Amino acid sequence: MAIQDKPFIALRQKYLQFSYEKFSWEVLNNDLKISFNFKIPEDLAFSPSLIIKNIDPKRIKKIGKKTIDEFVFNLGLIEAISYWKATCSPEILIKAGSLNDDQISWWKDLIINGMGQYFYENQIDFRKKDFLKVKSIKKIKSFKPISLKLKERYLIPVGGGKDSIVTIELLKEANKEINCFSLNSSKASKEVIRIAGYHDPIMVIRKIDPKLFELNRQGFLNGHTPFTAYLSFLSAFCAVLFDYKLIAFSNEQSANEGNVWYFGKEVNHQYSKSFKFEKKFRHYLHNYLVKGIEYFSFLRPLYELQIAKIFTGYPKYFKSFLSCNQAIATKSGTKEVSNHWCGKCPKCLFIFVSLYPFLDKKEVIAIFKQDLFCKKDLLQIMKELIGESDFKPFECVGTKKESITAFYLSLKKARQAQEIPFLLSYFKDKISTRYFNLESESRRILSSYSSKHNLPIALRKILKDKD
């Protein structure tokens, strides 16, 4: 049924309820295979799945069915958001397990804050009191979080970008016992893990039900979901399955800044990377899943620009790392991934300008295969990055102030070489003249260390000393 021109209100009226029906799991050939069943009455049903590779059956038995059931049930809750968004149904009915009132409030909060970009791009008004009802059929919540004594070692989610590389290398230098965790490994993530020297990473395969892609092509609603929230639940489960006490994400303080205001609410593309979400997830993890895990972001005290500077000390990754989301985009299954920097998006320009002040110009151009500062078609993106419009790009980029700082530092370097390309020339003539403290601001940002973090005491000195 094609619905290309109908607004979201028509979908909500037609599809009144989204139902999380059930989940199942089994160990087969040393893999943990998980399936979920979602339904949107009357005619839409989905069965996505997960495969967690190389499970020790003895470990499964030791953890126990009840604990695994609870983790899998919660993985289904975060998975469900990707399918609920197709119709934005006014009610989510939970049949697969039980939630108490606090949990229901937690999940509604995640949807409202984590789906802000989706609401904005689909022009959805989420403010009404009855906008979303989450109903759990099973009212009695008997499950209590287990307490586990896990091994004092670190699990690091790796996506192939510079941030997780910095986390890996700094913890390696501190002689910490670590391993990598990867979901649907990209070419870049596999290369990063190989170069880092880890030959037995924890690998997970997520299979999206192809019916969702078909609905996207028909014109049902689509949009950004809080992917790091998904990774948070999955990494916590893997930490339990593989015996890791510490989960070290690589989110930074830059992720706390939003992109645009919509209906009086700040929309943050990186909400589930923010410190606000990190605190909320820690509460949920320790109260409803497991005690004994330390979940935090190792790079939280730093800005993206500081992380970029540290990253330049590890040239062995320059040819392999990749942060461009367009490089792995499939457009709802209609195209193959390119696996190379597109050179056209906000992420590419931000990474380019972040590395430029700290590397030889030839090294930066070798990474991107072109000089992005010469591209006139990136002018509007530059303006959005530095706050010259009311909209910051929906990408994982730095704050507006640090983007200004990055362009300023790049301009300083270009002046020394007496070669000022188009974007930096525009910045010099039109932007920099309106700021009188760029030098002191750049020093402030490059020496920043936020107190808003959850770093274990043993790790705080590592990051301070390196920065």
C-alpha cells in the first residue's frame, strides 16, 4: 500500500497500535541466535534477528535462562523502535515481558528525546499528552537485577572511526586488558581491529527485517533512531556473556550539544551519545538488568577537536579509519556501501578541518583523496557547522564553538604556508573578523577537561596526562 503523500496523522489513525509480541533465543553451533516478533495490526508483522558469535555454552548455563531472557527482552524493546517509527502508532503494547511504571517512563523518555530528529524531519507534533502510550500487559515486575563478579577487563565498541581508536590505544598504553566489540562490522571496523592487534573480537550480526525496507520505499515513515542506545543494551549483554566488567564507549562532551529547536525542545542527533543519556542508561542497567558492570564513555571529558589531535599520533590507522556515514549508507537497501569518504557531507568536512591543524597538509589530503577546503559547494555546510545558521547538521560533529576553533587553527596554518583555499579564505574575510578571542578560545578548547563524566578513578589520570 503506497502512502507517499499522506501525513503521519493518517498512519496513526490507521495503525493505532504497535505490539511487541515475543522473543526467542537458542544456542546453535556456538552462536546465540535471537529473534523478535513485532506486529502492527492488522497486516504488518516483522521478525528481525541477532546473532552473537562464538558463545561458550557453559557460560550461558552459568548465567541462567532468567537473566538471558531479561536481557533479550530489553534488546527487543530497543529493536522495536526501528519498526514502530514506520507508523508512529499512538500505543506500544508490550506482550513479551513486563515493565513497571518507572521503566515505562524511561522508555517513553528515550523515544521522545532519542527520536527528536525523526519527529523534526517528519514534521510530527509529539507534545500532546496522549501522543504515546506504552502499555505492559504483565503488571507484576518480579525480576531483580543480578549481581555478577565480572573480570576486570574492558570491552570497547568499535565502529571504524577515530574515537574508538583513541580509546583502544590509550587503554593499551595503560596496560589494560581489553577487547573489541563490533556490530555488523564494516570494512573500516575490521581493519581498525586488525591493526590494533585483536584477533578474537566479539562479533554480532544484526538482521533487519526486509519488510521494513519495503515500507520505507513505499513511503511509510522513516528516520534516525538512537543507535548508541541500541549499542548500549547490546554491549551490556555481551559484557555479561563474555565476562567483562567495564564497557568503555568513546563518546565525547561535544555530543551534548543539540542541532535545532523544534516545538520548544532541543533536537540532538547525538542524544544517545550524550552525558544525559549515559546517566539514564547507567540507572536502568543497574536497577533492571545487572549490578557489577561499569558503563561509561572514556573520552567524555574531551571535545572532538582534542580527540582528533590525539588521534594524529597514530598514523598506522590513517588509511583505514572511516567516519563518513554516507560511506556505509544503503538507502533502505537500494544501494551498495561505498566504504570511502564521500567528501560532500558535514562529517567529512568536520573531520577534515579537525585533523588539518595537527597534520601535514599532504597527510590530510591523502586520507580524503582531495582538499575539501577548495570545494565551493561545501560553503553552506561550513556555515552550518560554525553556527552561521539556526541548524547544525544532523551528524556526529563537534560543537559550533569548536568548529569555529578548528577553522581558525586551519587558517593559521594555511597563512604560514601562504596558501589559503576557498573555504578558509571565506572564513578569514567573512567570519573571523567578527570574533576577537579566537586565539584564547582555541587554547581553552584544546585544554578542556569536563568534570561531567563517569570515568572510573583508575582511568582519569590516563586521559588527563595524554591530553
